[in-house]
Amino acid sequence: MSLTLKPRNPVRAKISSVGSYVPPRLLTNADLEKMVATNDQWITERTGIRERHLVDKGVATSDLAAEAAKICLSRRGIEASEVEAIIVATVTPDMAFPATACLVQDKLGAPHAWGFDLSAACSGFPYALQMGAKLVESGAHKKVLVIGSDVMSSIIDYTDRATCIIFGDGAGAVLLEPCEEGEIGLIDFHHEIDGSGAVSLNMPAGGSRLPASHATVDAKQHYVHQDGQAVYKFAVRKMAEISEGLLTRNGVAGSELGCFIPHQANKRIILSTAERLGMPEDRVIINIDRYGNTTAGTIPIAMNTAIEEGRLKKGDLVLLASVGAGFTAAATLLRWEF
């Protein structure tokens, strides 16, 4: 293996635990056939999705985030009182303010933690992961919770067949801690944004440009609006490009990866990226068929899937990759340490 480690601070950060949570209610492709002009075969062939989980009325992003965090902390065997910072990646906060991280801190009973939200759509989790890692690497904190959580059903128009088939609700959380002697943890990352893509995937109203009004509600401007072709073309190119670039910079071949955990937006995008990296499909984590696109939740939920299926082992080189609204893109290289 030709992995080349760059000089780093004496402290390195690692993922020491993972937890995920999805609400129990299912929306299957068969259910969608009764709601919009679509069918199971069309959805499955084009996206890879068969079902997605949706919250019940009144369940919010902070509720899912707190449940995922509890599972994560329980797996590590520590109390919430030991958590020093909480970063929540989301585009569906409970409310404009306070930050969802504040609500999660209260629900967990984490009196010594501060925190904030991060908005980068489907790249939110890897962006937040690096923010949390820097808090650990700086020596400021030893236990940081990074959570990706979204209730996408709250901003989806279920009469729009182009978007309602794609998204689900869910959350995933990881705990970041300093590496112990001999451990490597998070190795490198590369992030990009391209704001010219904002017109292709957005929620037009609800912000300072178009505050909520009777007119914006009537025009359905508080739902996700997407130019599917533009998003697909960017994603299929950029996910492979950013992944390949990060591996090359670190002297790693795709065949050396133990696991590829991509954002779960579309199965065809995932497989196209894996093929370009020279990765066999059995090392690629795909659970989009069960959960759909949970936006910031997809990567940590997929991490949990990999653990449950026995497809992650200590010492594995792992690649994370995502593309999202913004446009945003992210790739992370790490060594799995638990």
C-alpha cells in the first residue's frame, strides 16, 4: 500500500463510534404509485430506491438527530455529559433559530457541550466531519458529536413526481475523538462549491430573499425545486472527479480501499464512481433501496449499514464522497479505527 501521510498536528482525529436512526413509517414505491403518475419499475431502474422512511406529524430533525446521537454514545459507552461540542448538518432545521444543535444538546442532556448547525445539503455531513475533526486536532476538545439529520418530507411536494420519489427522513451520528498511539484516523479531505449550480437545486422561499407569504405558499416555493438533468450531470462527473483527485493526492489506488461510503443520491451515480475508481461493487456501501436520499443523513446511515453487515473492519482505508445542492462536493479519506 502506497499511502502517503502528510505532516499533521501531533493530535489526529478518528471516528470512535457511529449511530443512526430512521423513523419506522415506510413510504414504498407501491404507495407512490397511488399518489403520482409513476411506478415501481421506473423508480427502481432510475434511482435504485424501493422504499424510504418518513416521520409522523410533529417529529422534527432534532428528534431524529438526538436518537442517532444516543445510539452513537451508547455504542461508545459514554454519557452525554462527556460531549464537548455538537455539530448538526441539516437543511431542514426545526426552525430558523435557534440552531438545531441547541435543541439536540438539550434533548441529550449534554450540559458541557456547545454547538452549531452547518448547511451544505447532501455534503453537509462530510463538511461537518472536518469541522469536528479540526476541533479535536487543535486540542480544544476530545469528544465531538457530528450529526447529519434531515426531515426531507417537510419540504417535499408529494404531487411532484420528480422529487417525491427520491427523498426520505433519517439521521446518523459519529463521535470524534483523538487517535491513540499507532492510529491514523482522518487522513485528508477535499471540498468544493460551485454557486452557479444554485439555480438547479434549491428551496426558493423561506429565506431573506423571499420571506414566507401567502403568495410563496400558493406558488409552492417552500418545497424542493430541482432540475434533475443538470443535477445528475454534475453529480456523476464531480463525485468521481473529486474522489479520484483525493486518492491520487494521497498515493492510494481505488483497489486499496476497504470500503467506499458514498452519498446515497442515485445508484447509477454511485456505481459510475466506483467503476472509475476501479472498486469492486462488494466494497461499495449502497442502501439507497431501503432509505432513499436522506440528504445529510445518508453517509452516517450508510456507515451504520456497513457495520451491521460486517463490511467495515479496523484498519480499513475508507473513502466518503458526496455531491449536493449549492453545488457542493466533498471527499474524505480515513482509516477505520474501531
